[in-house]
Amino acid sequence: MDDVLRLGGPIAERLALMTPDSDPFRFDASSAPSLPPSAATDRIVITRSHHQYNGCWRADRLELCATRQTLRALGVIVIASLFAQPDSSADITLSHPASDIRTLRIRTPPASDPLNGLALAPLWYDHWPQQPHKHPWDGGERVDPEDLPALYLTSHDELGPHDEEWLVARDTVVGFGTLLGIARFGQFLIDIGNPVTRDEYDLEGEAGFRGVAPLSAELKISLPGSFGWEPRYNLD
């Protein structure tokens, strides 16, 4: 079985049965799946692109295609990373030949802040279904940009290329930022796994409808039936 579905699928199936009137599902260290250091999937395709703003600003953009079932399971994995060992990573190899991104590195932040010595660790995260907008977190809620999801586009060693191969050498995405950024992104992925939600989403940077943290690449998600869906990937 595909590793993403194997790790996140059992809980994702339970979450798929929830309604807005359901009691929250509580993620914690005992209920969330344990994440291995490495896994693989051929059910997610992420390609590199860019978004041009007003003829003067070009932002990196990632374009993701996956089924709702896969994204719901990935959301469970993202939430589970909140309860993993601090400053640890789980690498998911994206083995589909059409994917420019070959490694999705899910990183749990360090427990302590070196500037103030305060150590933080999540006790639990309560999930219940929500209806995301096309541009998530662009509504009335005021969110610190640092606590939005982060998708850092880099090379596998995270040093970043320093020559003319800059565009093609970045094959790794490190995510998903702070504890709050991780929680928001995991919730979002679980929510868009619900077939009653829309089929296309845009998480833009500071020049657009902000949905990602500073230094993050933008993200466009295309689900089956959307204009951006690619049937040639055979993901469904």
C-alpha cells in the first residue's frame, strides 16, 4: 500500500465520516500515527512554477495535484508531526515521474526558542470539519504571517543551489513552519479531502491573498474535476 495512505488513511477514513455537529477528533501523542524517518508515495505530483505580479514581482509557486483521499491522509500525517520528536524530520519521497519535487520533508520544530529559553510542546489538537475558502486565512481572522504554513523550496541538502541551475536543482520542499502553521496546514488538507468542498485552492504570498509564511513558495492545489487537474498523471 502507498505509504501516505498506510500512515494517514485509517484516521482519515474516520474523519471523513464527521459532520459539523460531530464531537472533535482529538489528535495527541497516543492517537496520532508515529512517523517513520522515510516513506514514499506515487500519488502526489508537485511541479515548480511561478506567479507574476504586476510585471515587477515573480514568486515561486508549487502546483500540487492529488486526490481528496490522498490529501486527507497527508493532512493526518502533517498533524501527527506536531507530536513527533522536536527538531526531527520525516522525508516522503514523491516517486511519480511527473513530479519536479522529489522529497517532501515534514519537519517538527525545535521545542525551545533560543532567544527566550521557553520550551513549548503541543498536548493535543482538536479537529472538526471546516469549509476552507479558495484563499484560506484571508477572511476576517488576523493571522501573524509567521504562523501561516511554510513550504520552503530548496535542494535536498537544504543549502540551496548557487549557480545557473537554481531553478532545476530545487527538488525538495521543507514544511510546514511553526506549530501553528503546521496545525493550520494539516487541518486545511483534511478539510479539502471532503468532497463537498471546492476543487481548487491558492495559497499566495505577500503580493497576493496571503496564505503562506515569509520566504515560503506559494501553493496551488488542483483536485479532480478542477481546471488545473491533470488526468495524464493517472492519480485517480
